[in-house]
Amino acid sequence: MAEAKQNPMREIKVDKLVLNCCVGESGDRLTRAARVLEQLTGQQPVYSKARYTLRSFGIRRNEKIAVHVTVRGEKAMEILERGLKVKEYELLQRNFSDTGNFGFGISEHIDLGIKYDPTTGIYGLDFFVCLNRAGARVAKRKVRQSRVGMNHKVTKEDSIKWFQDKFEGVVLAKAV
């Protein structure tokens, strides 16, 4: 008998990649960080506001302090590949959430292949990757909304295995 076929509905895919750059202040540094994200993705970034005032950090409520952009499809995979190359395909166990998503950060955006510009400066980025399986839309749609079963949801173990298979990455238990 031929080898067992893999169910195509069980394949894990990248739903979206969210790139976040938190500057911690509004003004010129924030607009330069937005320009970095626009160079990287080719999309217009969105500004995030502070939830509440923190005097020790010098931020006020509703002050714009960060920029983020959501990337989907092939472009998301290409940017994710570049980000993982910076991390040398090594992530920690705690980088993966129980819902099957994972995230990591890089300290310098110029490592991604963007040419250094002294007027812009250097910014760190956070990468957040949302994984799901085909059919996850049934929980999000408006008409005939349903639930995704437990055995079809992406777990922490599934996402770690996907990361190891797809990128031949290494998952470390603790920081070295």
C-alpha cells in the first residue's frame, strides 16, 4: 500500500506577520521608525497610542509611541525568513505561545538588509507570527459562525514542529 497521504486541511500556514517598532515617544523618532517599516514592507504603517500615562517613562495617555504593520502572504514569509536569519534560526521555548503563535525581536533593523542611513538611525523591531490551519475562517466570519475544534487548533508543540521543519530551526530551552 502507498504511503499515507497528509491531510491538506491540517497543513499549518502563516496567517500574518506583525512588525512592531516601539519608540516610546512621539515626534521625529517615531516618524523615522515609520519610514523604516515602510522601507521594509512597502506598506503604510499604523501608529499605536499609549494606554495610560507613565510619568517615569515620560509618556502621556493617547500619545503616539509606536508603529506597527501587518504583512500577509509571500511577503510575510520573505520578511520572516530575513528576520530568522538575523537570529540564526534559534528561538527560545518561551518565544512560542500556547495558541501556536511565536514572536522574537531584533535589536538593529539594518541586519535585515536595509542600508544604514545616518539621518534615520537604528531601530529594533518585534516580529509576531500568527499561525493557523485552513478552515480557521469559520470562527471569524459573520454569517454561519462556528468554532474551530480543539484538534484543529494550532498548539505550542505544533508551531515548534512547524518552525523546525520549515526553517530547520533550533528551539532552545533556556537563554545561553
